[in-house]
Amino acid sequence: MATLLSILLAASVAGSVAQSPSGYRSALTHVDSKGGFTKTELLHRAAHRSRLRAATMLSGYSTTSSNSTSRPRLQSGQGEYLMNLAIGTPPVPFVALADTGSDLIWTQCQPCKLCFPQDTPIYNTSASTSFSPEPCSSAMCQSLQSDNNCTLNSQCMYYYDYADGAYSAGVLGRETLTLGTTASAVSASDVAFGCGSDNGGDSFNSTGTVGLSRGPLSLVAQLGFGKFSYCLTDFFLPSLSSPVLFGSLAELEPRGGDTMQTTPLVQNMAYPSWYYISLEGISLGDTRLPIPEQAFQLRNDGTGGMVVDSGTTFTILEGSAFMVVLDHVAEVLGHPAVNSSSFEIPCFPAPSGQRQLPPMPDMVMHFAGGADMRLHRDNYMSFDEEGSSFCLNMLGDDATLSGSVLGNFQQQNIQMLFDITVGQLSFAPADCSIL
Ligand SMILES: *[C@@H]1O[C@H](CO)[C@@H](O)[C@H](O)[C@H]1NC(C)=O
Ligand SMILES: *[C@@H]1O[C@H](CO)[C@@H](O)[C@H](O)[C@H]1NC(C)=O
Ligand SMILES: *[C@@H]1O[C@H](CO)[C@@H](O)[C@H](O)[C@H]1NC(C)=O
Ligand SMILES: *[C@@H]1O[C@H](CO)[C@@H](O)[C@H](O)[C@H]1NC(C)=O
Ligand SMILES: *[C@@H]1O[C@H](CO)[C@@H](O)[C@H](O)[C@H]1NC(C)=O
């Protein structure tokens, strides 16, 4: 009797492991959630990360070199949002950067040649009953965004080299991946992942990454979710977590409400796994800004266009378009920006004694298909107390980059739904803290 029961129990546990969940709710925590940073510090840290990330995301190749396919197409190891996962049997928890700009799920892995200290024990393939190495010949190995490599025993090696000096290398394997660490956690077996036994670089602070891009190795693709949504809470309250919903749970609230806007996801053949959307113009208040439409056009060589990215804080606009936006914001504030060096967001001196942003019109991003993203003042401006200035939380492409990025500061309190099956992005305003 006891034996039968334990067999049944074992079978039902195995069954729940083998079956991929149809939907899942999780939370994203901000990388600066701990540390008690001031508003000014949060701004400066985010501006720095945005620049680093953009410099590596968008300068992957220049228009003069047509050989983009030979380069690893990776971003900075810097990211903004973290997710809790666990890997192996028994499950070992780890914290991963949630990244819409990359595909691979990887974690630090024993035996470590080089690993960063992490709060939880580092996952060890030999201590897990569900690990298997991925053969070189497999489709997963072939679809690595990095150069792949085969060891003598034909294991698939990956090497993700982030342009800011960070890297993660190891073998590609398959494991049981558990989303969440609480009682509500769900598992999926045989998920391809990077077992990172060699992880280095000064700027790196991640013990793993969970890729949410469109690529075949991403969590979204491997678990067959088809769609996901997230809703980012207030940037200046980094201790608030942000909900992320996968698969059947990923719907905008209210479902199909009239505030919902939808625009097609565009495919850039040079970066097929990134989420590109077509920005057609920008308004400030009632004024459509005089930006030529081609400023945001995705060109045949893969440059231009706009990527939606969870890992870039401040939106980056093509240089000439950015100057137009900056001029019009300056006009509203009645003062030109001071020192908008390319590494800093542009700020405007606040009149003495003024400790708050003045009322400002909404900025509207017009996307293809008539989808308007309305950015309230606090989605594009902030008050820098230490500098006594008003800052425009956007950056201009300084010509070393090759496109625009919709950053997560602009996505605060807008629920974003990426439907990969249908190929569209929908969004609607929401109070993300109560979603
Ligand atoms: C691009 O790189 C590949 C592999 O390194 C090489 O075979 C090819 O000739 C290069 N193409 C051009 C146009 O440089
Ligand atoms: C990994 O697990 C194996 C089997 O439990 C153990 O012998 C080994 O010492 C572990 N390695 C490390 C580095 O913890
Ligand atoms: C593959 O591995 C060999 C031996 O470790 C190394 O010399 C070579 O540079 C690697 N190639 C790539 C593309 O990583
Ligand atoms: C990495 O984390 C440590 C400890 O939290 C922090 O001191 C350091 O500044 C971080 N590095 C980067 C590049 O963010
Ligand atoms: C502007 O930048 C210059 C040179 O980088 C610096 O000397 C000056 O103090 C800056 N001015 C302001 C107002 O920040």
C-alpha cells in the first residue's frame, strides 16, 4: 500500500514536471531595489547602464561593414530586471536578468572555472538527476546567438561575449527549469540552457540570464508560451516589484478595453530575435514634431528602426529626431538644456526654489497601425534634486549607434503584451503596482 502510494506520488510529481505550464505569473525586481539609492543616484546609474547597453546593442556592426553575420549579436551584461528561477532536480534557485534582448537561459554552473559570488549555492550538473548535455548537432546548439564550438566529446559549447567586457561560457545542456521558488512554482523538463562554468568581467553583476526574445532558445519559445506581458512599476520606487505574465495569463487588463493599442512586431533580419516596432512620429501636446519619417525607418542593412527593450532604461532616439524632441522640450521649459554630453541625459536648470516639475504636455509616440503610446510627463521627465534641474529621460543616438530603443523608463505603468504567435505588440495604461 505504502509502496503503491509512493509510486503514484512519484508518477504525479514526474507528470507535473514533464508537462509544460500553459501560463505563469512571476515578478520582476529592479536591479537597484536594494541599496537605498537617492533619485539622483538612480538617474545616474540608469543613464550609465542605458548608454553601455545601447553602445553594445546597436553598434554591433557599422554600415561600412556588411559582415554582420559573423559577429556575436549580444548586448551588455547590464540589465534592469531580475527574475527568480530554479534549475535541476532537486531544484537549485538562482536569480537571472530578464532580458527581452537575448535568447539564452543561462546560470552559473559547477564545477566553476570562474564564477561570481552568489547568495544561493551554485548549480552543479553532477548533483542533479535531470541534467543532460546537448549534442553539437542539435538545432538548439546551431541556433546559439554566439559562435558555438564543439568539444572532443561533441558537447555544445557556448561563449557569450558581452561587449562591455563581461562574458559567460560553458556547455549547452538540458534541465528541468522551475519558474518561481514558492509553492506556486511550475516546472518544465528538458529546457535547453547554458551551464556557465566560466563567467567574468568587471561590469558584470549577474549570476544568470533568462532570455525573453523571439529566438528559439528563449524561455518564451521553449516553454511554448507564445506570448507574455509585463507591467513596470514606478522607476523611482525600485523596491516595488513588477508583474510578468506568461502564456494563457498574459492578457491586458481590462481585456480588450478601449485604451488598448496594437502595432505589428517587425522582423529585422539582422537581429531576428529582437522586438522591433515601427515608430512613425512623435507629438508633444498637440504638436506633431517636424521629424522626417525616415528617421526611424528600419533599413535593409539592418540599421535604424526601433527595438523595444526591457534592459535599456532611457529611450534612445535617432540623433536628428532626438534634437527635435530636445528643442521642443526646451521651448516648453523656456530654457535650453545644459551640457547634454552623450553620456548624460539632458537637463534644464530649474528656476530657483522650484522643487517640482512644472505641468507639461503628454508626449505621444505614433506607431504603425495607428497605435499611440501616450507618455505622461513623468514617463519622460524627472526632477533631479541634487542638480536642481529638470531632466529629459531620453538619450540621442550619437552616431556611433545605429537605431532607436524604446526604454523601460518610458514603459512605466504601461502594460506591454508581446504576442509572438500573432506578431504584435499591444499596450495599455495601467497601475502596475496593483495589477
Ligand atoms: C563574412 O564572414 C564570413 C565568415 O567569417 C566569411 O566567410 C565571409 O567571406 C565574410 N563576408 C564578407 C562580405 O566579408
Ligand atoms: C558536484 O556534485 C558532485 C556530486 O554530488 C560532488 O561530488 C562534487 O563535489 C560537486 N562539485 C562541487 C564543485 O560542488
Ligand atoms: C573552440 O575551442 C577551441 C579550443 O578550446 C578554441 O581554440 C577556439 O577558439 C574555439 N572557437 C570558438 C569559435 O569559440
Ligand atoms: C555589482 O554589485 C556590487 C555589489 O552590489 C556593486 O558594488 C557594484 O557596483 C555592482 N557593479 C555594477 C557594474 O553595477
Ligand atoms: C559643462 O561641461 C563642461 C565640460 O565638460 C564643464 O566644465 C561645465 O562645468 C559643465 N557645465 C554644467 C552647467 O554642467
